Amino acid sequence: MELLTLSGKGGTGKTSIMASLAALCGRAVLVDCDVDAANLHLVVHCERGPANDFISSKKAVIDDSRCSKCGKCVSSCRFEAIREYALHEASCEGCGLCARLCPEHAIQMVETVSGQWFKSRTPYGPFIHGRLRAGEGNSGRLVTALRETAREVAVSSSTDAIMLDGPPGIGCPVLASMTGVSLVLLVTEPTISALHDLNRIIKVCEQFKVRAVACINKFDLDESISSRIENRCHKKGIPLIGRIPVDHDVTRAMIEGMPVVEYSNGPAAEAIRSLWREIQEALTR
């Protein structure tokens, strides 16, 4: 079973809800698929494992002793990564055009470390997460690598559940997170921007033919927009299985670095427990 939380936008409370679901599940492999701004480790008592390099791109390296300063590399690089015959690494996209055009063969494309990934431990099971270096691409490739590692860990530890905290938006890392999952939990909130982005992520789920359910976090902030969200989900055939009220215990639990279901028995914690029962039922259908 692979459960993925998505939101279409940031700030809906998706990670806090996933942390509580992981605590309620008790034994699962956790994966943080937000490799640009990972934060699940902040609320699951993470004991970080050793760092592993993620290598997925190449950068140009200029051999000054062979460079004749003909200018072909400077004029041909549309990213302006070569200035005054020196490479500005942050601007290099690794396309390799400069190396192909250099008449002196003074430029080589060399593999570089784009980020790191970790195999950590939590009280709720193994935790696989990673982070890209600033300005690096291939976030989808890193997400895919994390998911492959999680499946290997699940097999070796005889764990039959993988819980994925997805990234915001609808870009490449979202698509890499979504492929082949058992169920997507769409977490939204009663704001106009959240409703707009919910519509976008619903379209992505439809295109990938992924089964989805939804919940509204902080539903009582604006019940008129919550009603619009409910109507939208109904029209799209997406079951609305959870309504989580505003509860300051969620913030207090976050400050303590723990899931709210372990921090209190308040209204939000009870709503998330009910949500978990609905998810379990949906997974058996």
C-alpha cells in the first residue's frame, strides 16, 4: 500500500496530517517527496542516518591550459554560464554544447553531486528523505530514487505500507510521487487560492488515473468556501472523507516536534483519527 498526500499548494497542513497518519499507522516506511524544502523530519522524531550523494547531472569543466580563448563557448551558451572564459557553476545546465563546440577539446562534462538523500529512523518506521542543493534540477529523479529505496526497505523489513508526503504544486516531483500509488489524499483548506490549486491537482489525478480522496483542513475558517470545495469534490467523484477543525494544539505539537495525535486528544487529533479510519476503509475497496 502506498498512500500519498498532495495539496496543489503549500501551507495547507499536509505534512502535519501525514505525520499524524504515520503515527496512527504505527509501522510504515515514510518518504518525504518534497526534496526542495523537506520538513517531515521536523515532526516525526527523526534520527537522521548518514548522507548519501545524489549524482544526476554534469557540469562543464574548463582546462585553462588548452583553452585558446576563441570565444565559441561564450557566444553559444544561452545560459550565460561561461563569462570571461570561466564557468559560473550555478548557471550551467549541463547541456554539453560548449564541450561539443570547443575546437581545442578544453571543456569536459564532469558528473557533480546535485544533492543528498538519507535513510533515517523514526518511532513509526524507516524514513527516506533527501534534499537538492540550491539551484539544482532533477527533483523528479531524486523523488524516484527515494521511492525505489523505500520499496526496497519495505521488502527487507516486511513492511506492507509506504506513506509519502508529497511536494506542493503540480510539477515534475509531484508526477514522480504520484506514479503507481494506491491512493492519493488531497489536503486542502478553505481559501480561494487553495480551491484554485485543488482544481489543478484534481486534473493531474484524472490524467494519471490515480484514485483520490480529499479532506479539508481548518474547514471552519470559512465554511462557505468549504462548501464550494465539497461541491467541487462531489462533481469530480472524489469522496470528501475528512473535515479537520482549527485547533491550536496542532501548532503546539509542531513546536514540540511531534504529531498532534500524540500531543493531545483535541478536536483536530480526533478528526485525524477519524480520517485515518476512512483512509483504511478506502484502501480496502
